[in-house]
Amino acid sequence: IVPWETIGKETMKALKENPRLAIELLDESRALNFIMPELLATKGCEQPTKWHSEGDVWTHTILLLKKMETPEFKKEFPKFRIKPDFILTILLHDAGKAVTRVVVEENGKNLVRFYGHDFEGAKIAKTICERLKLSRAETNKILFLVRNHMVIMQGNVAGMKSTTIEKYYMGKYGQYLLTLLWLDALCSVREDGQETHQNYRDIKTRVQEMKNHIPTKSRGSTDLLSGDEIMQALNIKPSKRIGEIKEQLRELQLNGKIATAEQAKQYLKNIQYPISNA
């Protein structure tokens, strides 16, 4: 009887007003079974206690909402404004675990794994966003955050390229991804009691260092040299190498090694770049 557009708008209003209470009321009233039934599978979806002694996926998710209410969160993110699409992201960030949970044998032990839960979670998120008739902007934001909330786990922060960190943590949704990382780490309670925020601190430090190297107006996709300028400097024809060189120059810029177009041209003159028109 009630149009999905109305259900979507009212759900998002409730999530903005009081995120934890809203999801608890939706669950207790069983409205969640109708609006977002995919979340029900996270209840009883057990996680390895070594990394998640706080409980199953549902418990972990609700804990993120609770931590947003704490002085600790407000101190770390004093300017953060609650937006319903970010709250929905929190609810969906681990939704893919229920459909990817497997038990594998490693070194004689049976271990729980959630291979690709970030990508499966994004598929679930897309279905829910379409059901609730969310805007394209809201949907794109939610899908980006759910799909990329595990980027930090692909390697140690020190080994990540600066351009990679810029892409994920300095772009349009960068601050939200950092906030989700902080919350997710805080609510992943290790069995041995060790703290879990080192990756967050490392990423935050590198982002600040790069911001110091890049003027505000130059953040984003601004290139020191255009493709034509690179071809002229190296006397090469159009090829995929142009993009590679642009990324190389951006990496140097983010690391504070070059800052102007003239420095970029001088760098290209001094390097023995493998020239090929293939």
C-alpha cells in the first residue's frame, strides 16, 4: 500500500535522527524483515573470536552505531555530521559476510574466512538502495564505501602507493572511509585485548603528510603536466605510457619531491625512461 519511495524516505529520516534506536525498533517490530531482510542473515553469523570477540556480525554492526554516540567518537571526529547514507553504509558494510562465510583448513586448524565479503556486500547494498529508491548520489557513496572498506587490508600502509591512498582516502568519500575505518577497527575486539587502530593512525598520518605537499587547489585529479607536454618532453607518441608517467609524477608530487610543472619537466629530462611507441 505504501510506495517504496515513501518507505525509503522515512527509513532514512529515522536513521539520521537516531541511528541505533531506529535499527533496533525496525528489528523489534519486524519491519526489518520487509525493508532490509538481507541484514537478518548477519544474526548468528559467527566470526573468529581471535579478531571479533565482540560477537557475531550483527552484534559487531550494532556496536559501530553505539560507538558513534560516545565522547571518544566526538573527540576524534568533532565536525562529523550524521548522514543517513553513511548510517546505512555502517549497517551494510559487513552484510556480505553471511553469504561468503566458509570454514577452511589451514595448518591443521579449521578457520572461518569471509573471502570477497566486501564485493558481495556491495551487491547486497545495491539491491537495498534500489529497493529504497535512494538517489544516485546516495547509492554511489554507499557502494563505494562498502566495496572499499577492506582496501587497507590489502597490504601494510607503509607499502601503499601515495596515489592509492589519495584515490581512496583523499577523494570525494575519503573522510567517510576514514571514519568507517576508525569505527570498524574499534569494534573489532581482539581476543588478546590488543588495540586495533594502528592502520587508521598510519593512514591518517600519510594523508596529512600528502595534504601538506599538495595545495588545496591542486588536490584531486590535477596533473602537473598534460599528456601533450609529456610527449613533447620525452619525444614519444601517444600510448598507455602517458598515463603511467602521469601517475609517476603524481606519486612524486604527493611525496613532496616535485611541486611545479618545471620540476616535473626537469625530472623527465633526468630519468632514463624506457621510451617505446608500442
